[in-house]
Amino acid sequence: MRIERCVLVALALTGCAPQYTMDTALDTADAVMAPNEHLLRVDIHPALGEVSNADGVADVLPQSFLIDPSVGPAELVLHPAVTLSGLVTGWKTTPFDAPGLPGQVVPVSAALHLVQANSIHGRRGTTVPADGGYSLRAVPGQSYDLRVLPDDADLPFATVPIHLSQDTELDIDLGAGASVWGTVTAAGTPLVSARVQAELRGGTVGAPIETDASGRFLLRVPPDSELRLISLGRDNGQLDPVVTTDWFTVDAIGGQRDIAYGSLNVLPVVSGRVTSDGAAVLDARVVLTSSLLTGFTETAHIVRTDDTGTGGLFDARVVPGRYQVQVILPRGNQHYTPVNLGAIDISSSVDLGDVRLSATTVTGGVVVDPDGVTVAQALVQVQEVGFANRSWTAVSDELGSWSLNLPDVPLEYTITPPSSRDDLALTVETGANLNELTLSEGFELSGSATWAGLAGDQPLGLATVEVFDDAEKLWAVGLTDRDGRFRLRIAEDAFPSR
């Protein structure tokens, strides 16, 4: 199985066909690079110094490949990077200077992101300076969304579909965009300095703009697009909820959308004390996550946090509503078990009293292979499921034993075999207080990585190889040898359709 970068764009439809129209490339790129439970994603990270041009610049960027392990060894060919460059401009309006649409074309400073789902090469970006000029290295033979996010919210943002096969100069004119305007109110009163931003279908989000003294806002957005507005509230320390409108379509001119909050005048206080065995617990974090807010639409939500201080005390002001309440611990605190207090209706100030945390307990066990033989030098990584996602690490001793202080909550155990046991695969188990951790044999994933240099395909030695499933969970890490070959074992759970 030989997969080149050009093939990956249209693998499912056309095989090795280097010529594509932009529409065809976009459609097939979306189809092929989308998460797929029948394929694994293999990321190749070239070693520094292994693939450089005459100036010593890395000429081959990290690249992703989707492969079917059941087909056989994968021959992965990486191609040298190409350069995307150009100038970003926009139409800066000055509506009080003259009639019509007065203004001028200006260079635009912005954040620029080259995006492709489910790939490491689709996560590149750069900052466009005040002169509007940009330059970005990218993997060729790919279709991307080029997201341009101006620093100035008075300029429209944009998503530009692009297919890159060679060095490309692309000037981007954002124009004036379409206008979306409205008023943000709280219980009918204008909400001043509320931050409002627009989000396009597909996830591109523009810069926020603040409402004026009358609660009014005006955003510039791409014309003829589907979007929704998000009010982040005022910058007042998490007190205001986030309110989101329904999706709507704007034409070339734009349209009006108002955003309504419920009352923000009466904010009950949630207070209490976090303890363990009667002693105050400092720096615990109380998290209140809304599921329903009184007087707000269903899309409104807020996450309010407060850290315990002297005496383990906390108090947090919240908008009335129903909240899920948890007490979690920072990642540096390994001594206590978090607690979920469940759903609490809050319509007036409430004292939760003493919230008692239990200490973590010594938990241990043994790592074995499928035959029940103990495995020494296995890496055991344990992570909370939810809460603060704290993690703990141990290495099994010569008897295969390990022990850790762990909380009594659902946990995920990731067991990595030692390098001497290349017959075993990284294995993941879930549960609470598991004792015997069994490494699986899994299946072998092998192949080679080369790069297309001037002298033809050359082995890509000492490259890092990472294997992910369709949920982007990491299942294996290894290195290619000097000949660019790699051989890894993958747990069956990573590829359930195999």
C-alpha cells in the first residue's frame, strides 16, 4: 500500500491522480481526512536535521496519513513543503465622513490559520502584521480552509477554501463584508460593554466587539453566510452567562439580531466550606455549571468557579437557575478525592455547609501479559475521568507490581509495555481501583516513511511515528530506523472494525 500526499486528497475516488479541480479536491479531502473508524491516522514527525534545504530550514513538515492496517505495510511518502504568501486587505469604513459607503482599502493585521480536520498538517498558522503581508509553509497536495481573523472587529473575517500543490501567492481582500447589528439587553435594559462575536458554520469565530452605551453592536461578517451570534457578557469575572442565538443566514447586505438576557440584578451567593477529616482544604475549586438559567433561553449557559481560601471557605455569586456542583482539585494536589454534589436549584443565597473530601488511598496491583506472566518496567498512567483530569504515573517493578495514591472515582489506566516487549501493545482499561492490568498483544502495524527529495525518494530515518484512532486518541509511538522502516503494535480497541 503506497500513499503519497497527492493520493490522500482523492484516495477514495480516483487513486493516484495528481490533477484536481478545487471543488473535487475539497470534496474528497473532506471525505478522506474526516475521522473514520475503518482507518487509523499515522502522523510522521521528521527528525530535525534529517530533511533540510540548503539554508538549513526543515523542508518536510509533519504530515498525517489515513491507512487501513488490514491492507498490509504502509509506504508513506512525505513531500517538501510549499509556501503560501500574499497580502491581506479589507475595506475600512468611515461612515460619518461621507455618504454611501465611505472608507478605504487598508492592510489588515490578523491571525491566519490553515485548517484541515483530522490531520497534523492542518493545524498551522501565523500572525499577519500591520502591513498585511504573510507567509506560511504548508504540506502540498492538500485542500484546506484558510481562516483569516482580523484583529479589528470592524473588519469582516473569512474562510477561504484553497488547494495547495505548489508555491502560491494569494492576496485576500476581505472587502467591507455584510453588517449584522442589534442590541443586547438584560431584562429589557441595554447591557453596556457586552462582548459580541459571530461564529460561522464550520467553527470560524470572529473577534468580539463591545456594545456601546445603548447596548448596540455592529459586526462585519462574510456576506451570504450562515452564522450565529454569541454574547460573552461583560468582562466581570464570570458573572454574566454566555448567550447564543439560533443559526441564521445573512445576504450581501446583512441583517439585525437582538440578544436578550434575563435579569442580572439579583445574584444569589453559593457558599460553604471544603474540609477533609475536619481540616480545611485550601485551593480546592468549586465548579458550578448551569443546566438551566431562570429567565434565559435554553442556549444560555455559565460555568462559575471559586477557589477555597483561608479556612477552606468559598462563596460565588451566580445567576438563579439549576447547576451541577463539583469540588475538584488542581493537578498539583494529589491528596484528595473530588466530589460531585449533583444538581442544585439556586433561587436565593444558599450555604452548602461542610463539603467533605476523602483522601486518596494507596492502590496497587500487577501488570501481566496475556499469558499471566508479570511484566517489569511497564509504564502505568492513571487519569481521572472528568473532574480536573488529574493524572498519576508509576513504573512496575521487577515483580510487575505498581502502587499509587488514587481517588475513588472512575479512572482510565494506560499501560505502556517496556521497549524489550515488542510483542505487546499499549493498552487502555477503565474502572476504579483496578488491580490486575493486562497488556494486550494487539496487531502489528508496519511500514516505511520516505521523503521526495531532488534525488528521488529517500528514507526518513529517526522520524517519530504516532498512531491515532478516529477519536484522535493516541495508541502508539515509535521511531523509524535509519532505513525509514517502522513496526508498532496496536491494541485491538484502537481499530474495532478490523
